[in-house]
Amino acid sequence: MNRYKAREAAFTLIYQHSFNPSMSLLDIYMDEIEERDDLEEDEYIRAILSAFEMNSLDIDELIAARASGWKLDRIARVTLSLLRLGVCEMKYCDTPREIAINEIVELAKTYDSDEAPAFINGILDAIAKNSEQ
């Protein structure tokens, strides 16, 4: 599985998790592998999901701090899931910031509203710039 497909799968799993946060992301992943023919075990997906579970509070704090005027519970679940994935990759998976932002914006163009890519790009860029200081 290539990185784009792994990232896309991780996004869908983080999105699913937003509906059932009490369930482990890795459990959701294993359930999905059993149910879907197009999903297989992948180290990169596991790394993202593990990093997200260990750092989800910090990830949400970073998003909340940069989403001025927006509370996390008011951001659409798809958008929030993409933001969470982007922050997780930039901060905890050693994905170069430019690549993480670009890939998340591309996913937003496919899965989210027309306004979402610019919103996501702005927040992820602000988080990346703040991390460089």
C-alpha cells in the first residue's frame, strides 16, 4: 500500500473513531481489515493511529489554538479528522510539514466541502510555522 492510500485509510479510521471515541483506533482498524477487501495491515497506518491515540489531547489543543473563532465541536467531523491527521503526521510521524499539508489538502478536496481545503491549509500552516520557532 502506498503512502497516499495509507494516509487515506488512516483518515477514514480517525473519522470513524470520532463517532465512537471509547473504542481503540487499533481495534477499529482491525475490525475494518476483517470487513474490507481493500484494506490490509500497514505499518504506516499503525504508526499514525498509535501516534494519534497517544497524543490526541495535544493534537486537539494545537488545532483549537489555531482555529480562531472555532470550537472543535463546531468543526465538521471530516474537517476535524483531516486536521487531526495532518497535525499527527507533522508532529509525531516525522512527515515533512510541506508534504503533510499538501496531502491533507488533497484529501480535503476529495472528501470535504469546497471551503475546507483553504481552512485546513491555514490551520496546518499556522501550526507548522509555530513549530519552527
